[in-house]
Amino acid sequence: MMEVVLLHGLLLLFLTAALLLYRYNATFHYFCKVAFFNGWIVAMATLLSPFAALRGRSVENMKLLRAVILPLKHFYGIKMQVWGSEHLNIKEPYVIVCNHQASLDIMGMVEVIPDRCVPIAKKELMYMGTVGWACWLSGIIFINRQKREDAIDVISQTARTMRRENLRVLVFPEGTRNEAKSMLPFKRGAFHLAVQAQVPIFPIVISPYQDFFSSKDKKFTSGTCTIRILPKVKTEGLSPKDVPELTETVRQAMADALAEMSANHCGDQGAEQPLLLRCAGAGAGRGTGSLQCEEDATRISN
């Protein structure tokens, strides 16, 4: 009997200590939230994979993943503000390029991705148990970043598939996570893909997380995240030799937007008017069209 009472007492003491640490220790609070985030992803992938398997590998399974990830913002008290969502309301295929800060990007991603849209991810993700299986079943495109020839082949196959199946593709062109207030140099794969498929590019910028999340400082609180969808960049008439200039023009437009969002703390202020960018870049060479960004009125969508 005494042993049971002692065990219950120790358990109560442990739970009380954990609650106090969660409330008053920022580092413990951070790790608990990160653990829950990762645990939720694994649990939902495990739960949904059998249902997705009934349909087989299909982009339509992305709707299942999106549905189970969307509630996470409520658990964490993160408000998502989306500017310019009307830009994505077109029926044609296109490429989305987005800055990449942390694993939290997945919450922003599910806020904006349209139907029939899949990300391009590193091949290592495919081997992460039920998470990899769920990603594969959802039609996510895996690329081997270590083998350039394989990556080029995947890009070519995807370009053909986009047109044939009216597919949209999301890419993080920085290639790795970057919590800095400036953007890393862009990899060119997404831009080669858009040019090969002759489809437009939609740049998306997620505001900096530093007000509520930082892996370096071990901070994870509630806050507001602003997602800005910039006007589309046309690629009709461009050729592979125009890709370097195309890449840099899009990167500069996104970097300007990120810099303004960071300087003005747009994520917390919820400004009424978003940044409108004009991109003007010439497609060098014969027979190439000029790179254009359409400037449209934008609105907020929660």
C-alpha cells in the first residue's frame, strides 16, 4: 500500500515539476512544443496512410495531409494572414517558390497551396517511416540533391507531367532552412522546371518568425505569421539560357518583400496594404520574351 502511495506521490511531483517547467522555463517550453509538432505529424501520417493507400499514389491525397496539418496553428496560437491569395486562382499549372525558414513552414504551406499542388522534397524524406510513406502516397516529388543527373531527369519528367495532368509544384529554392532575415542564393531547379514547362512562377514570402519562434534562442510562443503571394512571373518564350537572370530577378523580388516584412514587423501589425512589386527583367537572347510580373490588387485572406 505504501509503495502505491509513494508511486502516486512521485508521479504527482513529476507532473507538477513538468507543468512548472513548461510555464516558466522557455527552453523546456520550446522542446515540448517542438516534440508535439513532430509527434503530431508522425501520428497523423500513420493514421492517414492506410486511407490514402486505398486511392494509391495520387496528388488528391494532399487534401488529407492538408486537413490534419491545418489545426496546428490553433494549438500553437499562431494567426495566419494571407495576402494576395487571388493570384493563385487560375486553372493552368504553375510553379510556386517560397522561402524556407523552419519546419513551421509546413503550416504556412497548407494555408496557401491550391488543389493539385505538390512540393518537391529531398529524397531522404521518403525513408522517414510512415511520414515518408504518406508523402509518397500524396504525390510529393522526391529529388536526389547529391546526383545532378538524377535531379535534372526528375525536373524534365515533372515538366511533362505538369502540362499533362494540370499539376502545380511548390519548391523551396534556398534548398535548406534559413532563419536569417536575408535569403540564401537560390538553386535554379524550380526555374528550369518553369521554363521547360512554360508555366508561370508565383513567388510566396513567409514573414520572419523571430517574434514567436527561434530554434537558436529556443523560443516558441504564440504570434502572427504573414504570407505574401506576389504577382505571377511569366516564362513564356524564355529558354534555359534565361534561367540565371530569371532566378535572380525572382529572388530579388522576394528578398525585397522579406526585408520590408522584417523591418515593418508586418507579421504583428497586420497592415492593410501589402507590398506590390514590379519585376522587370529582360530575357536575354534571340526569340525570348521579357520577364514580366503582373501587378494586381491584393487582399487579405484568413
